[in-house]
Amino acid sequence: MNEADSQALRIRERTDWLLDPRFAFLNHGSFGATPRAVLAEQEAWRRRIEEHPGDFFAHLPDQLRETAKSLAAFLGGAGDDYVFVDNATAGCNAVLANLPFTTGDEILITDHAYPAVQRSAEHHARRSGARVVAARVPYPVSSPDEIVAAIAPLISARTRLALFDHVSSPTAVIFPVSKLTAMAHASAAQVLIDGAHAPGMLSLDIPSIGADYYVGNCHKWLMAPKGSAFLWAAPERQAGLHPLIISHGYGEGFTAEFDWTGTRDPSAWLAIPAAIAFHHKLGGERLRRRNIMLARRAGAMLAERLETVRGTSDALTGAMATVRVQHAGPASRDDAQRLRDALNTGYAIDVAVTAFANALWLRVSAQAYNQSDDYLRLADAVQTITTEREPR
């Protein structure tokens, strides 16, 4: 990105969001932050629901198909290949629940997988007699080749499903999903991509990845309301793919089954086009490039200030960067929570802290409202906290 682009994207006022102005919010990756304009659109949909509930729900599938067309225009493919779910974990569960695993089958994941999805894989494997195989991917990691080399030996004729993150939640690593998909397909395995963090962070053409299934959140980097996510399935995989709640549309096809599972508030899904419009208003692809550049620079600065290392090279870093925190001995989830709480309550900084590979890691996010000063503030706070904890 050149200087002109940088200046053109000089960031919107934080008043476009409801974020507490006292806080440095560096944790967009966990739950997102929905702009006021998108929340207003969601509220407008809620008013329409309550004005004529019977008429609204009678026509809801048509509204959802229009929303799916908007999503497809943004992410690639056809609208009828997209259905809506509450979050990426729910989408992963739907796929796992519908595949006929049997004794001897393997579900391949990595040790960078989102814990909730890992537990879902373990649950469905246990019920069917299959087993979960977890590839240990190096961390820190520098290149896509390291990732491929760690996973390749574990793909076999027994692999029924390979489940890969597009952007890992605990470690922020961008996985080479197209290459991994081709490798798994060569062994006749189906592929599910957990793209929880990808929409709005990375430039995507989902069908071109070649996977059988792709799930993604719209409430994270695309900044749609909470509870808006999607499941994309290749046309040849849609038959027999059912929602977790079986309802009136059972047996009537992929979209019919998912579009109506019972009465719920669909306004988060219906506000997705407004979130896409806001994303484009902030620059679209230029915004994505700007956020990635900001995260990479923040990671480099924090690693230098804290005299430590980043979790990923620039090549594997999107709009989240991870930096190891100096810590005596192996790190636990409790250690991570204590540091996160200290930053939150003592310094008004909201940032993700994870325990991974026996170390503590800061996972900083970069979104439109963030600036370089936010990360300098974090560096000062972590230096103060770690200095106070050093043995005397």
C-alpha cells in the first residue's frame, strides 16, 4: 500500500462504532464490533418483523435468498450454495453431524484448530467409532511449506474428512487452504474449511479453493451483527446435508431445509448486505490491505519492544498478529487469563491472550478504528506488567 492509499484510509472516527472510547480495543478478532449504520439496518429489519409478523415470516426464505445472493457476490459462487447459521462452529457441527463416519475412519485436524470445533470433531468421532488425528504444526511458523510438510504424512486412505482453518483463531496463522485441499482430495478425503476469521479480512473466492464445505463468520471482520454466519457447500455435496434442527423443509433441498428451522430473529443475517456495503465504503480491498499491513507492523514493533518473537512471518499474517510474552516456565490458560485481566482492568486495553506451545501469546487485531498508538499503549502496559512480575 502506498502513502496515498494510507492517507485515503486514515481511519474513520471511532464514533462510527459503539466502542468505549476509554479502551484500546485490539480484540476485534474475538467477537467483532458492529458499526452503528449496520446496527440501524438490523433494527429496521426488526421493526419490519414486528409490524407484520405473519407476512414477514411467510416471505422470509425469499429475503434470505436475496441476502445469499449479496454474500455470493462478495465471496464468490452462487447464492444457492450459501445458507445461514449462527456462527462458524454451528456450521462445522452441521457438516460433522451429516457425514457417515464409521469405525476406522479418521477426521484430520491440526493442533491450531479452534477448541470448540476440535471438541465437536471428537464428539462425532466417539459416537461413530472414528478417531480424530491432530497434525502438530510448528509454531512459530514461517512458511506455507512448513504447514504442508507437517500435515501431509497424516493424510491417508482412512481420512474421511480433513478440517483445516483458513485463519487459525488461537495462533492467527493463515493456512494454505487451496494446497491442503488438493492434497486431501488426492487421498479421496472430503475437506471442510473453518473460515471463521476470513470474510472481511482476506480477499476471497470460496469456490476456487476447491473445498467441499466452507464456513465463515460475518460478525467478525465483515462487522455484521452478532450471530450472522454462513455455510457454503459445493453443489455435489448439498444432497443429504441437513441443519442441526430438522424442521418443515426436511427433504426439500439444501436451501429449503436451512432457510426455515423455526421461529427466530433473522435480522442479523438480513443485515449482512449492509455490512458488506459498509466494508466497501471503508475501502473494501484497500481496507483489507491496510488492516493486514497495520497488524504486521504492530507485531514487529511489539516483538522488538518486548524482546521476543512473532508467531508468524508476514507471509502468514493477516489482520491479526501474535507476539510471545516473556514468561517463566510453561504457560497455562490461567496465566493467559491473568494477563488479559490485568491489561483490561489496569490499562483499559482489550486484547486476546492465549496459551499455546507452552508460551503466552498476545493476539492483536487491526480493524478500521485502530491506529499505531493503540499498539504502543499495549507495549508500554505489557512491559510494565512483566517488569513488576520479575523476581527480585
